[in-house]
Amino acid sequence: MAGRGAGTPFLLQLSLLLLLHLGGECGPSWTLGCASVAVGSPIVPLGSAVTASCTIQRELCRGLEQGKVRISWMLDNKLVAGSQHQGPGGMEVSNLTLPRFNRTQARLWCCVEWNGTKQRVGMAEIRAGYPPAKPLNLSCVLNLGDYGLTCQWEQGTNSHLPTSVVLKCAGKPCPLPEGPRAHCSGCRRSRAQAVMGCTPQGGHSHCTVPRRLLQLYRQMEIWVSATNALGTAESEHLCIDPMDVAKLDPPTLQSIQSIPFQTDCIALAWDMARGTEHMELQCELRYRAPEDPAWALVTGIIGRAGTAQRCGFLFGTQYRFQMRCRRSSASALAHWSEWSPGRNYTTHEKAPTGKLDAWWGAQPAGAGGRLEVQLRWKAPRQRQANGRVLGYRVTLSPRRRGRDPLTVCNTTHTQCNFSVPAATRRVYLSAYNAAGESAPTEVVLLERKGQPLAGLRAVPGGEHSLWVHWEAPLAPVIAYVLEWQRVTAEPGHCSACWQMERDGAATTALIQDGIEPFQRYNISLYPLYEGTVGVPVHTTAYSQQKAPSHAPKLHLRRISKSEAELCWEPLPVEMQNGFITSYTIFWANSITDVASATVNPSLSSFVIRGLKPSTLYKVHIMASTAAGGTNGTSLTLVTTVLDDTEIQFLFLTLGLIFVLFMVLLICFQKNERMKEQLWPSVPDPANSSLGKWVPAAVPQELLQVLAAREPGPAAISTVTVLEGEPGKQPRKEPLALPVAPPALPRPYVRQEGPGEPVQYARVGGAGYRGQRLLPEPAPRFYENLRGRGDGGGAGDWGFLEEPPATFPLLQGLRIGGAEELHECRTD
């Protein structure tokens, strides 16, 4: 007893240490068997209530004999509350009820408190889900290779519980069904009936029943059973003969040929698949041309015959044929074989039929009376071409028996340019292939001066189509011709961009050929009247628009202190991607003062007003369509300090000031010359060279008299020319007087009597310019010089003073050989 008492605390301590080491708020259950957990059901429907109880036996849990036992519950890691009471024999019992269990799988733990911690003492695992769903769409196929029956079905919703699925079949026949599907919902099997089947692997929804479990050519009942802990569900029961769901191999097409007398009919021959020779088969044939959107199907072909005929094929057209078969006695659940490998065949050709849609343009060819015609037409459709068209021929007259008309054009294209006489009003167009030529289509070259249409407009019909609407004219219309051309920087010509509307009452048409999004198209509409063609009306349209690819590049045309004129080049039409609705100009200075203006799309310039002088601005332009806008690159500009007129006035003022300054500078530098021009100096005749021609022996009294009379004006009575020395020739050069200091001009007079001076000579201005001067040596004295006066010494001797440079020479003065005396008199 003592040894047992000593060992028990050690084992208890070891167990508690192990529990604490495994950790958690509620550790693993004790291994002493002192607690048990019971639940009402470990598997319950999802969302239903769950009940559980936990029982603790004190005597089996050493260390819990003393004190109160506290029991708690944990649902996975979530604490849940239960009710605790004391049971018989000192047991502690806790009951727990979960009203709605919404988890598909969880663990429920029972815990007790020991030393302040919760320890797990018991656990129960609970799963929740749904009963299995009913399998759907059960179908089976018998493979004739190994005669295994492969069935497949669709699984229902997930039950969240382990479910076993089995394909079952029973050999007892069931009554034939009345519905389209062979379901045996009312079949009853005897107890002795063997139920066989197969189990799908890996969670798949199909499996194969081997041949040994099947009864061929007998009705069998087949169904799928799904079972889990909450119930069982079965699919609809099929009552079928496995041979009715057999999938045959496809037949093989052997030959296809045209019937000689009926070239729109063909005959086919085929071989049955191996192993189906003894069966009654029904087959289907399908065919189509490359341009056909769907297959044409021929049903009701008896497979045993091995041949079939079919009519209504187009001439000269390549077709692809395929065939499949199944048992003719099979039920509605029988399977068709796969389609046979395709086989191509081209039917016989025939001469083209029908008329060609043609359109023309004509203009005079200048001198010569010719007409240039551009003829366009539509290629015939396959039903009219009856084969591959080899070319087209344009003639001036229809083909007649035994005579070939004049051919003006023979081409493989759908347009032709040719020249005809100006009086030509009709040409004839035909197509030909290997089998022959079509009847000619008469093309009348009518004048385009009829009544035009009204209200033409075009709207998008999709990314690659346009709807054109117009108002019907008052005059009856035979047909309409629509032309469209993509607008590009380098316009070209599209021979296929036109179509003819044969309904004269139509007011709408759909254009689909060659229409691309984000491209502008010019559309023209011509009404065709009886005997004339209406004047065309035009419009433009886009099938789809987007923002422009680029914005125009801004250029600065002029700038001042408050205005800036900008200009730009219109965007090329390829970059517009739609109709330009507006241009928006944005400008901002360095202090983020942003402004904008919207400009009409027809303009290509704009003047920004109200700018600040000497300020830097950032400017950019945005081009917008109905689908959005695109910004251009920024342009930096700086306003000026002054306007142009102010700058011109400033430069003019500075120029005038400079001119005045230069004039004054020249005046100061040339003051002597300016003084002579404005105030000329008058020479003094007393200081002239003539005044210095005094004889060598002059009486002393004469000099005294001259000196006495120096201050006053001299009175000259007579000028006598003296003879020179013998043997000397008189001088012939003109008289030049030496320059004397300037003196006031004095009149020269002869005095007849006291107080009455008689003027003999007058000195005028500007007479000495250009005169030759006498030599520098003083004039020689003339010995025969004598004075004439009042007799004796009373006579006054007078000498001419040097005349001023600006005065003329004395008139009448002649110096010569002294034969005679001249007097200088004035009037």
C-alpha cells in the first residue's frame, strides 16, 4: 500500500507535466479513463441541433478527489457553455446543446480546470451535411469493340458527407415506357433477381459494365444509387436493350459524281462500317460550300442501299460531304456514329446567268470627239456565276449570230477604262467562264442632271458598317447607287466601294464592304430615274470615333506685352479619328494662373488677350471629338515689356536725339567754317596788293599826305596806268592781290570839288573766288606814275586797297602796255 501511495503522486505529476507540455487552453484528454463524452449523433443534418454530455468520475481521476470539479466545453477553438450537475456515485456531469450546427465538420472537447488551466479530458467528432442528391441525365453507350456498356451521369449538389455511388443493372425485363426516354420508374424486381453493376473510381461520374454482366438484345434496368449516412438517392431507371445504345463506326464515302443529264444533281456511294453488315441502318448526309455559314442536312437515307441522290447543287461549286449512321430499330436513346471523314467534290460548270450590276463615269476626252468612260461592275454571285469566272468583256453592240461585236475591254478585274465615240450611249457587259458566256447586260450612259435627293445622312451601324438614310424624291426612282470613299491625305480610287439598291422605294441602305472604325468616309447617293441619273448628294460619316491620335502643333505668330497670336496646322484626317468638335487653348503663368478658351474647329488661329507684360506663359492646345480629347505639347512664350507702337516711338525719339547730338558735335568741330558761312569776312582794299604798289621814289610830302589821310576814306580822282620799263613785256596774267587783314569796306570816289565825292568804283561780294594771285614779291615801282589833282602838291595820290575775297574784281580795270587810261566809273 505504501509503495502504491508513493508511486501515484509521481505518475499524477508526470501526467500533468505532459498535459502542460502539449499546451493550449485545453490540452489533450487524460489517459486515466476518468472522463467520457457522448453525443446524440456523430453525423447530423447541416443546421440541426447537436446534444452532448461529459461525465467525470472523481475516483478515477487522482488529484481531483478534493475540491469542486469545473467542466467546460470547446467547439474546435471556440468556448461554448454547458450545464453542470452532480450525478450518482459522486460523478460530475455536464450537458451541452448546440441549437444550430452550421459546420460540416468539428471536434467537441470536454475540459476540466486543474491548477487554473483547462485540460482536455474527452472528445467527440461531429460531421454535418445533406442526404445525397439525385443523380441526373443518366445515359449509356455500348462499344462494339469490346461490347462494354459505358454509362455516365451528372452528380447532384455536394452533400459534404462521404457518399458511395454505384451503377446498378438488373436483367429482368421491365414494361416498355410510353415517354420519349426509356425510364423504368415502375419496374419491380423479384427477390431472386441479381443486381450487378460497377463503381466509379476517383470520384468520377462514369463507369463501364463489362460484357459478361450484360444481356444483349434483351431489356435491362439500369440506374445509379448514391448513399451516405443521412440517406440514399437513386437516378431515373433506364430500361434499354444494350444494342439499342450501341454506337456504330462511321461509314466511308466511296464516290461522288454528277448525273450527266441533270447537272445540279449528284449521286453518292458509300460502304458500311465493319460489323454492321447485318444491321438495319438509317443514315444522314450533310454538305456545304466554303462560303455557306451552316451545313445542309439530308435525312432518311437507308443505309443498306449504299447509294443516294441529291439535287439542287450550284454549278461549278466545291462542296464538302460527310455521312453518319445508326440502327434503324433503335429507340430515341440510340447514338449516331461519328461523322465520316469529309470528301470534297466540285459540280459541273455552266455559263453565267443573270445581269451584272454596273456603274459608270464618263467625261469628254478633249479634242477628237471621244468620250472617256470608267465602267465598274459587281462580280456575279456564286449562284449566277455557275463556276469560276474567267473574265469580263465590254462591247459596243450585243452579240449576234455569226458576227462578233467590237470589243473595247476584256479584263479579269471588275472595272475598265476605255474610250468611245462621243455619240455612244450604250455599251454591253458580259461575264464568261469555261462553260460559256453570259447574256450581255446593257449599260446606258445617262446624263447626270436629274433631280437630287434630300435629307441624306449616315449613322454608325457597327464597327464595320454604316446605315445611310435619305428622303424619297417626288419622281419615281428605278434604283439607287451608293458610293463611298475613305478620306485620306492622298485620295485614291476604290473600285469596290459602291453598291446598287434595286428597290426604288427604299430610303435606307446598309454599307458593309471595306468600312473600318476611326476612318472618315465620303458617301454619295445617286438616284436612277427613267432616262436620266440624278445629281448626287454627299455626306461624311464614321462607323466609330475616338480621341485624336495627336493634337496640332502650336506656332507663335506675334506677341506683345498683353496679347499673343497663335496658329496651328489642321490635323491630317488620318489622325483625327472622328469629327473635330472644338479646339481648346490652355495657358498658365508661373503662379498657376490657368485660363482656357474654346475655338471653333474651322479656325486655325487664336489671339490670347489680357496677358501680363514681361511674363512667362505655358500654352498648349487640345483637339476634341465626340469620343474624347487629346492634348498637344506645350509652347513656352514670354510677353514683351512694350508694345510695337511704343517701341517704334522710343526708337524714333532716340534717333532724333542722336541726330541732334551729331549736328551739334559737327558744329562745334567745324566752328570756323560755320562762322565763314554765316558771317563772311569782308577784305580791306587798303591792305590789298594794289595798295602796296608805290613807286620807289615817292615824295616825302606825298607819304605824309597819305599818312595824314589814312584814317579817312581816300578820294581817288584818277587811276593812271603807267608804262613799264623799256624792253619788258607787260604781264598778261590776271591781277591777284595779296590777302590783307579784314577791314571795313570803303567806297572809292573821285572828288570833283570840295565836299562832293564822285564814285569811281564799288567793290561787290563773291568776286574774288577762284582768281589767280600775283607773285609774292612786291610790285615794282613805275617811274612815270604821276598824280592828277588840284595842281602841284595839292593833288591827292590814291592807291586801291586789297579787295575782299568775297567781292568781285574791279570792273574796267586793265593793266596793259600804258597806251591809254581807263577809268572805273559807276553808274
